[in-house]
Amino acid sequence: NAGVTQTPKFRVLKTGQSMTLLCAQDMNHEYMYWYRQDPGMGLRLIHYSVGEGTTAKGEVPDGYNVSRLKKQNFLLGLESAAPSQTSVYFCASSYEPPGGRSGNTIYFGEGSWLTVV
Amino acid sequence: GNSVTQMEGPVTLSEEAFLTINCTYTATGYPSLFWYVQYPGEGLQLLLKATKADDKGSNKGFEATYRKETTSFHLEKGSVQVSDSAVYFCALARTSYDKVIFGPGTSLSVIP
């Protein structure tokens, strides 16, 4: 079972370079998310999408762009990488919003380790 | 604003010890509450959840009760195993929100 797949898993960038992280899910989920995880700060939401063709800003969107051209894919772009963007990035998806009485589960990918030097 | 506070780690316990990880939250309305677990080198996965006051979520020997009067959702396990070593995240999602808010995580190490 593939679930949520992220590529690449590891990447080292030089300051100013650009790159794209790809997230793919095979569960037909409407909602997709990009988080970054930093020591002592937990997970912070960068951007999210509530369906194909939609995107919205999360807590820490600056320096990132996203696109959701296909329902199953959610791309995270860094146009000009900075050392402050060194982090572990997690993509996640859910069928419905996690709030409400059903408390829908969010499914996470295994993470992408990005180092900017 | 909405937020989640967890006890700071790391927490180190001996095998078969009792575990409590405290979690308190601030939110308007009636959020759903979650515990997610992250094993080394992996993404987060749902451990348990509760969607209304006094609900008890349970899974794999872990339990947590939604206490609205104390705005808490403490995680407990009666007898931990080495395989429970992981980072545990408390989280909430408001009724009308699309997003989950995570706490900072608590690292647990269980030694034989």
C-alpha cells in the first residue's frame, strides 16, 4: 500500500537554488498538506489544499509556493532556498477535514530531509 | 488563538513502567483531539483520537480522555515497552477548521 509518497527523501541545496518536493497520494483524498518539522517546534503548516486546483496559506508560507494541478499530487516549491529552510518536510492528506465529530485521520508521508548550505 | 501545550521531554522510562504525557489545549468551540506517534525515521501516524467531551480514545494499550473542564487530553499507558520509544504529538482540530494544530512533541525512550 503506497499511501502518501514523497520525493526526494534527501536533498542538499546551496543558498539561492530552487527545488520542488513532490507529494503523491493514492487514497483519493481531497485535502493535502505540507508541514515542516523543526527541533522543539513540532510541526508547522506551510500550505494546504482543499481540493484539486486550490491552495491556501498555513502558518509559515513565506519562501514557499505550492500547486495542486492534479488531485493526487501536491507540489512544494522553494524558489530561492535559504539556510532557514533546512528542515524535515512532511506531506499529508485526508479524505475530509480533520475537525468535526468524525475527527478524520491525516495520513503522513515518510518525510523529506532538506539541507540548505 | 488555538494552541496545544505538551510536557517537555525527553522522557526516559524503564520497560513496564507507567507512562503519562500531559497535554492541554486552548481552543474555542469543541475541537477534536488527537495523539499522533512518530517512530524513528518515519512520518506521523494516528495513535488515538476523541471527538467530544468525556470520550476516551484507546489503541495499542494507550488511552486518553477528553476533559473539557480542564482542557486536557493526557496520554497514558500502564506498561510501556521498548517498541514504544518514539515522539508523541498531541493535536487538535476545530470543528469548522480544515487544519490540525500540533503540539511540540514529547520524545519517549524506553530502556530494557
